[in-house]
Amino acid sequence: MKKLLILMVLVGLIVCGNVLTATASGGAANGARSGQSAAVTELTILWAKWPPADALQSLAERYTQETGVRVNVIQEPWDTFPQTFFAEMDGQGTAYDMVVGESMWLGKGAQAGYYLELTDWLTTEGVAGSLVPSTLASFAEYPAGSGRYWAYPLSGNLFGYAYRRDLLEDPKKIASFARKHDYPLGVPEDFDQLKEIVEFLTKPMDGIMGIGLYTAMDYQSLTPGIITAGFQSVFFSFGADWHDAEGNIISVANAPEAAAAVQYYQDLYRCCTALGAADADYETVLTTYSKGLIALAMLHFGFAPLFRNPAINPYADVTDFFANPRGTDGNRYAVLGGQGISVVSFISPERQAAALDFLRWLARTDVQAEWAALTGTTCNKDVIESEEFLSSSPLHAAYAESLNHIKDFWNVPQFAELLAIAQKQLHNFVIERTDPAQKVVDNIAEFQSRILQQAAAQ
């Protein structure tokens, strides 16, 4: 705690110092320099419509009180959020000063010139050092391994699971499970155990099924496709990947491990999901869980506070969380669904400087501690490692553990086309049960490889 307080003071001293700006190659980024933000009294941030955006607006009220600068968080429904932002950027618009963009947008945003490069700002002001390294690489860096950054990692949303503790700790269920298995009923250590536990908890005659899976086709073009995001929790853990280190897809995305992962996901869907699960998004799984219809729920951590809210979930007091189980190779993988906050390159130098002032304030350890209390998904290293964070919610330990195992979908300008292929093929197989599993991953690999080949030829 003493170390945390000292860091807060040091960061506060930095905030009071001269304004340093982000640069693309050592010079001032788009002319944004110290002192130019004084005349700006209002800033606008675009984000999707969901609880973390409400939390950001609430946190920004503190910034207004401290500085007099009003920050407006404009919330756009998820299904129109990407189109709204990219339409504005394609016209070099200035309606938004910042955007909390998806991690997969980094390639497109950087290459198309939508984002102000933040490399120098993050590194020279020590902000990069305050972040969990995996979040800097996942939510800010493009190209991968380049050390060039385009966002401040804000919301490190990952994927894990919520579960009914009263069910997994019920003495009768524990005894019954022990008669059939050589390990205790509880949080699964691997995916074999996950499937066996979910099957055991599936009791249709009692009105409860084992698990809620993400299966929806929503957000399939420019944000993380829901069924793809959920499936990746299994996909990576089975030893599969979308490509190798050289970007090759064939024989990688359609390897036997990939086919096994697709079949496993379909098996879970067929045996253990509730009625109406064919198009389940984040809210659907939460609703099904809160009605007592499922024992475990696949979870986007950004929605975890809703699971802990008794006004929404009657089982909030017996709800706990766990990170993605270990895979066949013994490793754990956490699929990310997080966002970084980027500065729009088309706004004036004065507004860029004002936006950086806000990000500088947002990066303070004391502010990130408050952000963590509101959302549970900070990327600040000292906050995450603090006893206060780890002990304040059952979510936080699972989140902190997951940050060390981040793995994601393609982060290239063509990600939307690649994602659309995965969405369609996965949904058709898991829900409609068409074609063998190997054929499904063969199709994904072939179509995705063709998309990247065509892009390289242009």
C-alpha cells in the first residue's frame, strides 16, 4: 500500500509538469504542443453503449471538477458503433476527439491514419511502464512487436466464466460427482473437466442446464464476433491458432486441433445449453443465468459487474468467477475483448493536446484505482498487483490471472473480412450442424487465406 501511495504522488507530480505530446517520428504529433489545450473546454469520446462507458462518464465527472474541462462519452449501440466511427473517419471528421476502439481496429486505424501515434507520449512520460506489458502489446501496439503504440489500454476485458457457487459447493452434488469421477466437483482445471462438470450439472427435469455459451452472429463485421470470441477460448486451448509466426493460415487454422475444438464447442452446445441459446450474446447469457436456468456462464469480464448486481442477478451473492481452464498443452489462454482509448488524428492541435491532458490524468494510478473499482478491468500494473484490488471482488483474481495469458484474433486491416468468415462458418456448424468439423475449419482456412492473398496483391 505504501508503494502504491508513493507512485500516486509521483504520477501526480508528472501531471503537474509540462505537457509532452505524442509523436509519430520524434516531432510533435500533428502540431499538438504544450500549452495549446488551454482554450479547450469540452472533449468528446465515442464508445459503445454498455456499462463500462457509463463508468467512464462517471469517472470523467471527476476530471471536470478538477480541470473545468467537460468530457462527454457518446455511447453508440454495439451494432452501429463501428460503422458510426469509421464513417466519420473515412470523411476525416472531427466529431470525436477520442474513441475507445476495439483491439482489432489498431491495424486499420493506424494504417488509414485515423489515430494519433502515442509512442513517444506513452514512453517518455512513463505511462507505458505503468501498464501490464501484455495489455500494452494487445490493446495499443501495431504492428505486433514494433514498439509503436496507438492507444492507451483502458478496458482490459477478457473472457472467463461465471458460476453458481451454491451448486458447485452443494454437499449432495459433491458426493454424487465423487462417485463417478476421480477429482472433486469445483472449478475445472482443464477443458475435459469443464465438459464433465457441465454435463453433470445439466438437469433438464430440474429446469437447469450446464452452461451458457456465446453463439450470436451479432457484431460480425467490425467488432469481435460473439461466437468467434467465445469459441476462441476453446480454440487456443486445444493448441490451435489462426496462423503461424509467418502469417501462414493453411495447415494451421485447419489443423486437427482446430477441428477438435470446433467439435467440442458444438458438443457443449448440444448437450448442455438452455432453450433459445442459438443466438446468445452477452446480455442473453446474463439473462439466462439470472433466471437460474444455467449453472455456468461464459463471461466477457466487461459484463461481470452485472453478474454481481443483485438488482439484475438474484444469484449475485453466490456468483463467483474463474479464468479460462488450461488447455491440452497445460497452458492457459485468455481471449481478449478489450479496448484502448485513441486520439483522433484529424482534430486540431489544440484538441489533441487537450485529449492528451485527459489521457495523462486517466493514466494516474489513483484514477486507475477508481476505474478498477468501477469496472474491475484496469490495465494499471500497480493497481492490479495491489492487495486492495485482489481482495475487493471475486472477479479480480480471475481477471489478474487472465492478463498473463492474452491471445487474440487477427489484428490486421482486413480483420473484418476474416472475422465474417469465421462467424458464418462457426455459427452454421455449431447451431445447424452442417458438414464435418474438419470441413468447417478447412473452409475457414481457405477463405481467410484467399482474403489475405488478395490484399497482398493489391
